[in-house]
Amino acid sequence: MPLLTTTGLPLSLSRRGALASAACGFGSLAFSALASRGSGLSPLPSAHHQPRAKRVIFLFMAGGVSQVDSFDHKPLLERRDGELLDFADARTRARGEKGTQARVMKSLWPFRPRGETGKQASELFPAMATHVDDLCFLHGMHTEGVAHGPATIFLHTGATSQVRPSMGSWVSYGLGTENENLPGFVSLLPSSGNGGPRNYSSAFLPAVHQGTAIGRAGMPAADATIGFLSNPQRSLAEQRQQFDLLQSLNREQVAARLEPDSQLEAVIASYELAWRMQQVAPDVLDLSRESPETLALYGIGDKATDSYGRECLMARRLAEAGVRYIQVNYTDNSNNPAWDQHTNMPKHADHARAVDRPIAGLLTDLKRRGLLEDTLVWWGGEFGRNPYAQDNGTGRDHDPDGFTVWLAGGGVKSGFSHGATDEFGHVAVEGRTHMHDLHATVLHLLGLDHKRLTYRHAGRDFRLTDVAGRVISEIIA
């Protein structure tokens, strides 16, 4: 007989492992997703100030969309296309070099003014471009990390040197969930590469704030669901009887403790969440309940847009149901970030075709349902791409020194552009916005002060923005 811990579990089996083996792993799912104040591991009691947004939908473009081919118009690239010039960038600095000579490469897609604001946007994202009057562009972005792995982890956790909680976990810790029947943080089709589970991990925060992953990168979104939400082998009454018996045994375990055990209480609460999710989650994830018009709006049914369209529609349904932080991932597979075009910039068009209509549909749908007012939509990747041809070929290398993201809804100015890169679109020179600043601003819009949202671990107080970050007040409506 194996040695037992004080909880009655074998030493070789953790609580998480025990949950994974119980109820076909559903208990583990609920335990990792739980963001309930009844767990004994409560988040902060309330927001620090009046929030402008209740939830976030993060449209993650893995690999880095080229800013100079999408929303950062640089006429000088057209005029000086093909010239060999000296550029100093993150890659050359990492090698200890002063710069590199490279061929200027103009945008592959023509720009023109869009909307009432006349915002210049390229033909790469024609559907998204119709929404420029609703978008707030941050053109002065810069970040840490030259390679995908470090930059992606930094985008999600605000650090590369340690395993830190992801942003969704910080939001869950700070605000909890709007719906006790669903997780507070969901990541749709996440990749197992470039950070993998670290990008939705709770790290040293209580495990109840870890993100729930639905599906995985590379699989069709039509196949992405939460497993074991039903048990056809037993009737609902039999399942209820089994559940009540299990919880009565768990309560006896709690009563036998000489001191409160918050971890055990969290496990018990996870089973409560699992039971409630069985009643709610199937309906939320069932896209067949949507009208044909709505499905068409997201591009569902068309081969190019079906998968990401389903992700975006699922995100809207999760947001509507009260999930606090939803990440909608777009990447080819675990080892190949979609937008990573080092040798073939025309490939950007294939990826744009897959996401453009679904994202435009999401914005339209949120707006007409009145959800955009209190939902912050964030679009972007871990960095941008250089304005010159890599190795004088037909692609662009990574550019963490100056790139573009956009926000919409949730208290930000609409039809607004903040910051700028230099005349080539290479380096942020005005309204410089570090990734820490963007994190601080997103938290602020949710009613959280990034300097006060802390958690004590290993003898010090940690926060998402470490010891940096400022709220970009210029973009707040």
C-alpha cells in the first residue's frame, strides 16, 4: 500500500493528478478554471476604481503582423522602394553590431483613406478597415524579446525571466468571474509552442485562476469543445446522487481538519463549478443556436473563414455569458506562428483572408448587441515586422521596436490614433507605448490599478507590470 499524505492521497499523486483521474478529468478542468469567491482563495473584493469595461476579448495574431503592410502608412517606403540603406534594429543589437544594410521594401498592399476619419488602411484587411471609426490605434508600440518565444511570453505575462501569471489570470484574480457557472478566463485554440501553457497559466497565483483551454492550435475550431460535459451512461438523477455523495465525503474531510485548508476547499468548490458547468456550458458553446445571418456575418460555412469565424463567435457567446477574459488565438500550429513571413510576405494575404471577415463580424455583432460599450477588444501580435526585405529577399524579419495594435470599445477613444513610428515605420518615436504600458491600460479600463494588483510570493510582491508601466491616458474616452 503506498504511503499517504495528510489528505489521504498517495504521495506520488498530487491533488491535480487526483482530480484529473476523477470524473474523467472534468474535475481537473474545473479546478484549473475556477474563479469563484467561494473557493476560500478569494480575488480582490472589488475593482479599485470605476471600470470602463467588464471583460476583454484578445485577438492574438501569433507571429507578428506587418504594421507597414496593414495600418501604419509610410509613403516614404513607396518612394524609396529597392534602395539599400543602413538599419539598426533589435537583431543587429543582439549580435553586437551597429546596423545592417538592407533593401527597403514597400507595402505589398495599397493604402487608402477609410471611414469618416480618413484613416489610412491597406487592402490587406478590407473588412476590418470598414471599422476604423470604431478603432483606437496604438502606433508607437515596442516590447521586449526579439524571438517569438520570449516576446510571446512577455506579451502574456509581462516577464521572460521567471514563470509569471498570465494577464487573464491576473484579471481573474482581481475581479473574479461574472458568471459562477463558467470559468473567468478562457483561451481558445492555444498553441503548445512559444510559451504554450505559460500563456494561460496562473503560475504562483492560486490555481483557481488558471485559464481554461478549449481546443488547441492546428485543429478546426468546429472540433474545439470542453470534454466530458455530459455522461450518457447515467441519468441526471443518478449523476446528482453521485455528486451529492462525493460532496458529503468532501465535507467530512473539511470537518476533520484542525485548521482551515483553502486548497481542499478549492477542490470541493471546483466540483461545484464542474456540476454547474454541465448545465450551462453546452448551450454557450453550441453555435447552432445562432441565426444563419449571424453565422454568415462571421464567415462560418466558408472554407477560408470558418475556423476563425467559429472562434470569434464563440468568444462573443462566452463574453455574453459572463466570461471575464477570452483569448482568441490565430496561429498555424505549435511551431509555426502564422504571421511569421521571413521569406514570403504575400503569405500574409492568406492569413488576413482567414481572420479579416470574422473580426469585422465580431465588431459588428458586439456593437449591435450593445456589448462593445463594456467589452474591450484588443488586436495584435507579440511584435511587428521590419520595413526592409530580410536578406534582400521577399520577407520581413521581426520588429519589436515599433509596431501597431488596436483596441476597440471598453472606454477607449474611437477613430483615434496614438503614437507613431519613424518615417520608415521601423522604430516607435512618438507616443512610445511599452507592452507594460498596454497591460497597465487594459487593467485600468477594467477598474484595476496595476500598481495595487499584487500578489505576495517568495518574499516579495509581484504584479503584471513588474516595476514599470503607465496608463495611456491619452487614449481613454
